[in-house]
Amino acid sequence: MLAWHGGLAWALIAVNAGAGAWALGAHRWLALRGWPLWSAIVVGQLLAIVQAITGSVLIARDERQPEELHALYGFSAVVAVGILCSYRSSSFMRGKEYVLYGLGSLFIMGLGLRELVLS
């Protein structure tokens, strides 16, 4: 499961990097918008949640101690997903959803990179 957790970390970084750049491009160019973009964003967010779950299972099952701040960054990604979802329907974000999810996905990617640096 430890190898799975490491592989998921790279998937989280790659998917969120791609989705973030894509969403920022979609804010500018209408042709980039559509369900494939939103599917990529959802996959990136689900990876953050699955990553936190696998990390929690590793800690509980193997009685591991994560590196300093590792769990904080992991669960911060889950919190970021919740914040993104809550702001999406906010009236002051109308017309800026692509910027919100673009920057949010890049933030989650950054948290994933930071987690790997700590490990």
C-alpha cells in the first residue's frame, strides 16, 4: 500500500497540474471549456481524497509515524477541495469559476509536491 500511496501522489500532482493549467486556459479561451475539463478537475480532487484515505490507512494499520507536517499537507488538500466546492456557487465567483478551479488545482498540486519533498 505504501507504493500505491507514492504512485497516487504522482498522479495527484500530474492531474492537478494539467487540470489547473487547462482551467486557467479555459477562462481565456472558450474552446477549452466543457465536460472533459470538469472531469479532469473531479479526478484531481478525488485523488486528493483517496490519497488522504490511503495515508490514514497506512498510519492506522502499520502504526507508522508520518514525516513532520506530511499529514498536515495531505489533509490541507482535502480541505482545499471542500473550499473550492463551497466557493463555486458563491455569487461573487460568477464568471470566475475557471480561475477558481485553475488556481485551486495548482494549489493542490503544490501541496502534493510539498508532501513529496517532506518524505
